[in-house]
Amino acid sequence: MRVIDGMHRLLAATLKGQESIEVEFFDGNTDDAFLRAVEANVAHGLPLSRADRRRAAERIIGSHPQSSDRAIARSAGLGARTVANIRRETAGSAQQPVARVGLDGKVRPLSSTEGRLRAAELIAENPMTSLREVARRAGISPATVSDVRKRLDSGRPPAATKAPGPNGDYGPSETARPKSERKVPPAPPTPAAILEKLLRDPSLRHKQEGRQLLRLLQQNAIVTREWSELTAVVPSHCSALVVDLAHQCAETWMEFARELGEGSQSPGRRAAS
């Protein structure tokens, strides 16, 4: 019969002389009750300070290690990267689960090596199988399948941590090779360089939808250079709302990238490129 959320409302009712109040019962253990309380206090009422949210995240990581960084970030009102840093700082020598539960309730392995190898087998059996179908059967995301296909097309193994042995099996990792034998990948282009190249492309500039996409990309490129300034102007009572909206925007862009990546792998798009 502990109060998880609404202590001030309960006190106000008591001061007004009320003898009863409507409540919502929660059936769970102490750790689950704490998680529910943090989620409620992040969403409304007097906002938790950043220090309070970090401490809450530390406790949730300890009590719910199977939850993903994004799931804990949503509950504690923090960024997923911040939660990942807290997890690394507090994990120590404690054994971590091999899979985590995401925001959508799905269990995903921390290492996608097995799924990548399975995807490579499925692609070899039928190269025309769609990314989504391979992803469903291999238990990985379509974006990961797209990466596997690109690696296979370039003659590389499907998983970055494995290299094929003399019998075709996957033995030592690529990083175990001597430095002289490793291929140092070129540095990826900066967002500004990519944007400049896109702005020069007439196929985008001469279409209304293309110009709209370029404006969105320009705005996002500007934002990435001003994180410190932007985070400083967000008041504490709005931080949870901004965090939630930022997560939704990020998920929208990820879905856009997945669909675009899947479309670029179709035979029609390959023939036109």
C-alpha cells in the first residue's frame, strides 16, 4: 500500500478533510514500482533534476539490465547515449545479458553476428528475396540485412568481427590480423560534405519534393553543429517532452533510411543507377 505517484495530491486531499480518494492499484515488486514512479514523475508534475534522472537510470540499469538503452532513456527522461555511458560506468565486472528488450517489447541480441550469418545464407540461396523477408527470417533489422548484402557484394564477410577460414568457416576476427594486413577504411565524409554534394545535384534541386528534402537535411545538418547551445536553452520542465519528440524524430529518420536503403537494393533501382 505504498504511494508510487501522487503523494502531493494525496496530501492535498487529506488537508481538505477528504476521507477517500480514487486510486489506480499497481501490482508488482519494488523495482517495478520504482520504474513506474520514475516514468510518472518524468511525464508530469515537478520535473526531476538531471542528477535525479541519472541516479534513477543507474538504479533501473541495476534492476532491469535486460532493458535497452532507449527503453531506459524513455523511462528516465535521458538520452540513449547518456544511458549507454551510465551502463558502461556502473556495469563493472557484472555479467550483462546477451539480449535486451526494446521499446517495442521485442527481444534483440546485443551481437547480430549469428543473424548476419543466417542472412548471408538466405541471400545466397535466393538473391532476389526482399530485405524485409530476410530480416524476418534471420531475426535482424532490414538495415542490417542491407549492410550484409553490401558486404557480400564487395567480397567481405557478412559480420565485421569474423573472417572466413580456409574451409569456409568463420574463424578469427578481422581485428586479430597483424596491422600490416588490415585494411584501414577511409574516413566517412562529414555531414557538411554530403550535404554540399546533394545541393549540387540537379535531380533534387529541380523538383519541389527534392527541394523540401534538401531543406530538411540542411536544418538537421545545422542542428548537429549546435547541440550544446540547443540543450542549454531547454528548460527543465520541458526536457522530457523534448526528449520524447527527439526520439520520435530519430525513429522517423531511421525508418526513412531503412525504406530508402531497401529501395536502393531492388533490381529496378540498381538498373537505373
